[in-house]
Amino acid sequence: MGLKKKNIVFIVLCFSFSMANAQYEIKPETGYTPQIGIMVDMLEDLRFRIIELTKDLDQNETDFLFDDKANSIGALLMHLVANESYYQIETLEGRSWTEKEKEFWGVAGGLGEKSREEFKGKPIKYYLDLWEEVRKKTLEGLKNKDDEWLAANIDEGINNHWVWFHVMEHSANHMGQIALVKNRLPK
């Protein structure tokens, strides 16, 4: 078999393998306008992957800090939920956090020493259930919006699409941190 034919066979095999093992196909979720449906599909995929990464952690693993500047997986999850809550209220409800909401979510909005102290002793289920609750409100709110709203500016140079893209990129970024912390867990 000549080199050219071997290369073609190799390319076909690689393509077939990658197609057979494709991980995901992005499609708009039903019940939403097309662009929002695509965004919802991606938001849900990221949340699902983070849940899969964390759902079986015990209390020590949820609270583990690999050094004095690290954040625990629990704190990182709480941060993701607080981030989504903030943007959900700002963009879907058109308001800011109330004082009560700010008191509950504020520490999680930023990560650091205070969050390392506050977010421990809660099982992983606490954070995942809280995320489920916030996500449910997000999904319901997005059902009442359309693609025109998604493209609309909320401030100079910032539209709703960017805000929700930011929620996704934030989740992807912290998914990497969660994986790093998980890989550092004591054996």
C-alpha cells in the first residue's frame, strides 16, 4: 500500500473514531427561541459535567484545601451559583440583589479567605441542590425572553448574550479549578 493510500486510510480511521466517540452535539433546547435554546443547551451541559465531577465527594473532599490560598470545591461551587444568581436577577428580573440576597450570596461572589472560612461543613448535595434551585429560576426566566432580548444592550458595550456567555465561561473556568482540586485530594 502506497504512502498516499496509507495516509487516506489513517485519516478515514481517525475521522470515524472521532465521530463514533463524539461527546456532544449542541442543539437548541425546546421551549426557547433558537439562540437562547443553544445557550441553555451549553449552560446545562457545563452544569451536568460539573455535577458529574463532584456529586460523589464526601465532606472531607468537599472542604479540602490543598494550600492556604486555595478554595475548596464547595466554595467554588457556591461561587458559581452566586455568579448565576447575580446575573439572573440583573438580566432576567431587572433588579439588583436585595440586602438579604447580598448577605446570603455576597461572600460567595468573591473567593478568598472569608469564603474559605464560611464554606465548609456543608455536604456537596447542599451546593448542588442550591444550584438546581437557581438554575430552575434561570431556565424559567429565559423561557420568557427572546433572541432580540439576548442581543439587546444592557449597558454600553454589554448585551445579555455576553452576560450569559460570561456565566458559561465562568463555569468552564471553575470546572478546571474543581478538577485540579479533585486531583490534589489526598489518596
